[in-house]
Amino acid sequence: MIVFQTIAMAFGMFSALPLPQPAWTPRNMRYALCAFPLVGLVCGLCWWGWTALAEFLAMPDLLRGAGLCLVPVLVTGGIHLDGYADTCDALASCAPQKRKQEILADPHCGAFAVIRLCVYFVWMLALCTVVETGGNTPFCVGLAFVLERSLSGYAIAVFPLAKDSGLAHSFATAADRRRVKNILLLLICASAGGMAALGDIGGIAMALAALAALVWYWRVAKKQFGGVSGDLAGWFLQVAELWQLTALVAAQLLLRALGTG
């Protein structure tokens, strides 16, 4: 029963799926970060389903791409985009660290958040329109959704926090950190290894892009905010998603140019 409560809590917090919600208790929060990657698995299944439907109906590339672009947003309800927008506002302010943290807590959406969200979706739509979805690509993308969430949970469990309150603090303090780190590290290795095995150059490029996004995440969080937070975790997830798909498309274009794709 506790396993199902933990999974339901993770989906209730990090997805828009209508699952029954248990009361939050220290017991069912201990491994909630380990259930977080399961949301990525659902994103991957929906991404694969849309590609299959698009192929069956012979959809135009733009319509197929729009659906692929929106799949993770619809599954998650845009919760990570909220953190992405807040972080973009804070980073663009060039303010001192304390003021950046205040901007993260501000519920209002600033101009830079709107601008960068527009840029994000234009680029994501372009990538989703041109990406080749044949072969093992849908499986690699599905594993990418799992990998980025495993890395995000691992960062919450390992990296110092920016403040002693908020969502990230709640999950980090309630977690059995040693076991959570080990489980998530296993998921990171399994998903990255699966991407490399299934996607060859493209899968390897995606896994490396996710790891590069994690390094960038830590550097930004430490220097600009003094640690990680829930908003920064959302920002990282969107950055990792964008970087991984960019790496995949770049690898596909390179292989096509070399005549080996």
C-alpha cells in the first residue's frame, strides 16, 4: 500500500493525471523522489503513442511536431515550465543573490519569462517537427524523460538547498537520502545506458547533453542562488529536455550529412 501511495503522491505533485491523492506523511514521502521518474515514463509512452498515431494518419510534419512538443506539457500540467519561467526572470534580473531568490518566490510573470518561454517553444516546436521518429528514437526519447527526472531527483537529494523551506526542502528532508541516491543513481545509469544502446550516436549524444545540463544546473544554482530549489529543479528539467532533443536532432543531421543515417 505504501508503494502505491508514494507513486500517487509523485504523480499528484509532478503530473496532471487525475490520481487519488493520499495524505502527505513522512512515511510515504521517503521515496517520492524515486517515483518521480515514472512520470517521465508516462511522458515517453505518450510521446511514442503520438508518433504512432501521426504515422498511421500520415499527419503533416508540423501537426506531428506540435503534438510531440505539447505531450510533456499536457502530462505534467506545465509545473516545470512555471519554475523555468521564474528562474529565467531571476537570472535576467542580474540582481544580487538574495533579490534573485525573492524573484523566484514572486508569483507574477515578468517580461523575460514570457520572452524566454516564447523562444523555448519556438525552438522545441522546430526540433519536434524535424526530428526523425523512426526506429528506436521514441524509446530513446522515453528514456530521456526518465533520465532527466532521475537526475533532478538525485540533485535534490545530493546538492545543497538554497533555503530551508519550499517543495524541494520538503522532499529532501523527508527522503531516506542514502537509499534514494542509490536508487536514482541506478536509474540514471540504466536509462543513460539504454539510450546509448538503443540510439547509438544519437542516444549517446542525448545522455551526454543531460549530464551537461546537470553540471550547468549545479553551477548556476550554486553561483546565482546559493543552492537548488523547486523552481530551479523545474528550470533544469526544461533545459535538459531541450538540450537532449537538440543533441538528438544534431546527431541525426550529422549522420544524414555523412550519408550514414
